[in-house]
Amino acid sequence: MTRPAPEELVLISPRHLAGAGIDKIRDALGPLIHLFGWTSEKRLPQVSLASPGGELFLDFNPGPQDGVWWRIEHHEPFWRAEFTRQVPVEAIAAVAQVLPQVLGDHRHADRIPFADEYPAQIAKRHGWAVHGTTHGVTWRSPDGHCTVEHTTDPEHAWRFTHSVHDGFDTHWTANFTVDTPDRLVAQFLTHLADEEPVQRRFGDVPHIALGAAVITSARTAGLGAHTQHALEQIGRTLISGRPRDHRPPR
């Protein structure tokens, strides 16, 4: 395949390799402002949102390359979720969009589905390998690059870590403290493990991820980009010998 130009749109999977997709931050912030009346404060590039009752806060603050860029905090009980720069924005947006439902605001719930499975069920359904540990349990993505740890650590009860050969620009973490609703963790994992590809500018895909991800030009003719991508996923699976759920492209 001819290497796409940096500005060309591509489909990429698995999602945890796709990079941030930071040009889509409006998908995380927009619904809270326009559909649910959350207040916003902008000190660009930082954007802070607060729920109408002041129980929940979402802060987007692009900073150091390896630092926390997204933070969600709830008070009484206190819990916090943090995401570093290269966490795929689709998974963060999925969490942000259901925050009103956490507070009992179910407007638009028909359009914003909330995960109704336990994280363990989601991991198993997507072929993530499970391992018991001294302090909890871990799940690892089929390609081995992404790990979920569920432990008794009060600071990081749920911890997602990712890297490709410890490569620069592919390492990211997502942490959820004790008292974070399990459904929010499940929401994050649902949209992280989803085998449907996400769209990125080719130049925004982490360089070291290029050999590990399935990438298809969004302009693919003939069968269509999503069908072509699904066929490439199947081919990669057959080579690796890993079974997967071959869902038809949407």
C-alpha cells in the first residue's frame, strides 16, 4: 500500500494504537455544554467544565508531553479519573458524555448509551487475556500492548497502561481512583476495546504504532474503506492465530 500523505484521513485499529485524535475534543466537551447546560471556563488552551450542581468537574489542560491532559473529579464521595495525552479521545468522550447520567440526568440517554456490562465481561468478549495477581487482576489486549489492572490500591483502583516497545509517543495511562463507578470504567473499556476502527490524520498516528496497527485509507474505493479495513483485520488475525468476533462493518 502506498504510504498516505500526512493530511490524509485513515481508519486505524486497534483503537489503543490510534493516538489522541485531539482534533475531536469537541466530542467530549460539546454535549455537556450544549445538551446538559454545564458551565465552561476557557483559559486557552485550558478548558474547564462544571456540572450545574457543582458535583462534577471536567478539565482539559494540554501540558507536558507525558503529563495528564484530562481530569474528571467528583465530590462526595470523592473520586477522580485522569488521562494522559495519547489516550484515544473516543474513549474519553464516551466517559464524558455519560457523566450527566451518573448524576441522575437521563436526558438524551437514548442517544448516549451507558455500558451495562462489568469490565471483566467486556474484556472477555473482546479477547483480552485475564491474569490473577497478588493484589487483584489484570487484562491484556490481544496484541499485548494495552493492560488493565484492577487492584486494591486506593489511588489507582483501575489503571490502564499502553506502549509499543516502550516507544515515545505511544505510551499512555488512564487511572480511576476508588469510588469511581464501575460503569464509568466499563464505559471507557467498551469504547477502547471496540474493534471498529477510528479515523485519524495519518500524520497524527504515533510513528512507532504504524507497524502494529491496521491502517486503511478512508478514501479506499471498490469495497469501501470500512469493508477493506475489516478484511485486513481478519487477515491480521489469521496470521496471528487469534480468534475474534467478525462483526460486519457498520
